[in-house]
Amino acid sequence: MNGKDYTISLNIQHRIRFTRDAFSGDNRMLEKLLTDEGGRVSKVLVFIEHAVAEAFPELETQVEDYFAASEGLEFRGVRLDAGAEECKRDEQVLQRVWDAIEEEKVDRHSYVLCIGGGAFLDVVGFGAATAHRGVRFVRLPTTTLSQDDSGVGVKNGINAFDKKNWLGSFAVPYAVINDFNFLHTQPEGIRRDGLVEAVKVALVRDPAFFLWLEDNVKSLFELKAEVLEEAVERSAIQHAEHIAQGGDPFETGSSRPLDFGHWAAHKLEQLTDFDLSHAEAVSVGIALDTVYSWKTNRISEKDAHRVLDILDNLGLPLYHAAYELRGEDGRRKVIAGLEEFREHLGGQLTVLLLKGLGEGEDVHELDEALLDECILYNKAYEEK
Ligand SMILES: NC(=O)c1ccc[n+]([C@@H]2O[C@H](COP(=O)([O-])OP(=O)(O)OC[C@H]3O[C@@H](n4cnc5c(N)ncnc54)[C@H](O)[C@@H]3O)[C@@H](O)[C@H]2O)c1
Ligand SMILES: [Zn+2]
């Protein structure tokens, strides 16, 4: 028998920038990032989500003017399309992304630049990752959640078989530009709810950030621009650092701390036919796994209440009626989320619980009766 194991080492840049007015004439940061130092001209094709184009009526022209003034880049136009969760299950949107990439002859040395919320970025990102086996993808996230979490991540995906992100790939974007200006036009609920991922990342890896979030919860609830931006930036950096330095950027292992609270969240999103947003569902899921952490003596009652209170003070839910949905065997349907979470990841079931406010611990089994007790606890706590 012949054969040998080869090691393929990858060294990938994950470029993350924070700015304002990325397309104003005197902000050439984006141009510098995309321009090839060797003088080769690269094409740029831009996708903008409808809702963002509506909130910023000048944006399309600004983008056009910006690239018209860039010598090293060949602008191939702007395509507007629909976003929000619906676009992740509408195959037409993905098809239009592929069509545009083909029509504009975008190749692996060209850029697809995408401006929109997390759902839109996921679809366009999947289109870009699969066209020609991957064209360069630049994200400009426009929601709190996509700037503080998903946009700086290395995944894309669309829904299939009624399941979240069943189709998708790991693909490190060429660059991520968090332009704070986009944050302030989102509907208030969405602007606030996206902070749940900041709470999550603080809980699993940054105790000082959790304290800061607690101290600033009132201003965050009021959506004071400065604190919102600081929360977004700190959260984005924590997410990026975990991905770059956590040792498992493409999630080949079973442990996924950034998915704290997400096993129940994904199932609740599905059970509500995505009526419950990702952010709201994550809040309910964090509340559940936090109380479970307390009931299994990993954290104190007081600390569990601090977590429930910060979510509540941000106007986020701790409980949802979809918990009441039961299968023929009488079991809560949400419990099936545990098995689906394991299937999605493969390998051994691994769920992160808290052993401090800023520190997690992987476990491989959850007790159904205790989960039930925690769900009821959160229902009562929310009603108080
Ligand atoms: N790829 C990943 O790693 C990853 C991680 C976490 C979440 N996600 C996905 O992200 C999605 C949620 O993203 P989201 O919270 O950004 O929601 P979203 O993309 O659904 O956007 C929320 C709403 O805000 C609108 N909008 C977006 N930006 C706006 C702006 N600046 N002004 C006005 N309106 C604006 C959108 O049209 C939409 O109606 C989910 O599909 C979730 O699964 C992906
Ligand atoms: Zn999430």
C-alpha cells in the first residue's frame, strides 16, 4: 500500500475595519483595501439590500461615484434585491446573485461587495462563495446583529428542508467594513435586539465586557449612538478574536462557544416559521441555558438573575409561547432542537453552559425534566 498524509497550511487574512461614511469621497479606506498593489485592475460588483437603499436614498449614487473615482477598480454596477429572513428561503434571490456574477464576468480576482443585514449577507455570501468556487466577498453589514456578530464571521448560508443554514459554506470574507452610520436607521427593535449577541459573547469569553454592558444597559436600551457603537465594536472584536485565535475557525470540533443559547434558538425560529427573529430566539435560548447552568450549580442564582435582567432590560424575551408546542408523545418540540443541533454539527452533542459570567464549559448531555423546569422558571420570571 502506498500513500502519505500531506499538511495543507492556510494563512488567511481576516480584515475587519470600523469606519463611518465608507463611501464619502474623502474616505478612501475601502478603495485602499481592494486595490491591488501590483497595479492589476479588479472588478467590483455591488449588491445592496432594498431596505438599506430606501433608508439611504443617496447610497446608490454615492457608491457609483466612489468607484468611478477609483482607478484600480472597474465598477460593474449595483444590484438591488430583497433581504430579511425571507431571502434565505427564496431561491430566486440566490439565482439573481449568480446571474449577476455571470453577467458581469466577476471572477476570482474580482470583488462582490454586499451591503445589507445578516440574512442578505448570508445569501449573497453563499452566492459569491459558490460562484467559480469562490469569488472575493466584501461585507458591509447594516444591522446591529450583523455588525456585532454574523458579519465578522466566516460562514454563509441559506435555509433548506425547513432548517436554518442547511446549505452554506465556510468562507472567510475578503474584508468586513463595519460602517457605524448604517446602524442608526434600523427599526428600533432590530437595532436593540442585535445586542443579544454582544451579551452572548461577553458571557462566554469577556467578563469585563459583561460588566460594561450591565453598567450601560439603560443607554443601550435608549439606543444612545455612542454606547451602541462601542458595544458593537467590542462584540465584533470578541467574535473575530475567537474565530482567529480559538483554534477552530471552521468548526471541525464539537465545541462552539459562540453558539451559546443557540440550540433552542434555532429550533424556536423554525417552530415559529421564523416569526421569532434570530436575535429574539437567541435571547430565549440564552435565558434557558443560563438558568440550566444555575440549576446544575455552575453559577449562582444571583448571577443567573443578572443575565435574565440584562436581557429583560434590553427589552429582549426570556420565554416564548412556541415552547408549548408538543409532539404526539407529549414532549416539547423544542427538545428535538438538541438532536438537530448535534446533527448539524456532527459528532458528539456539545452544548456550552456557563460556569461564570464570562466563562463557559462544554457539556454533552442535558436533562429533559430539568430543561422543563427552567422553561417554566423563565416564563414565571418574565411575567413578574
Ligand atoms: N453567517 C453567520 O455566521 C450568521 C451568524 C448569526 C446570524 N446569522 C443570520 O443573520 C440573520 C439575521 O440578521 P439580522 O439580525 O441582521 O436581520 P435581517 O438581515 O433579517 O435584517 C433585519 C431587518 O432590518 C432591515 N434592515 C437591515 N439593515 C437596515 C438598515 N440599516 N436600515 C433599515 N433597515 C435595515 C432588513 O431589511 C430586515 O427587515 C439570520 O438569518 C441569522 O441566521 C448568520
Ligand atoms: Zn446568533
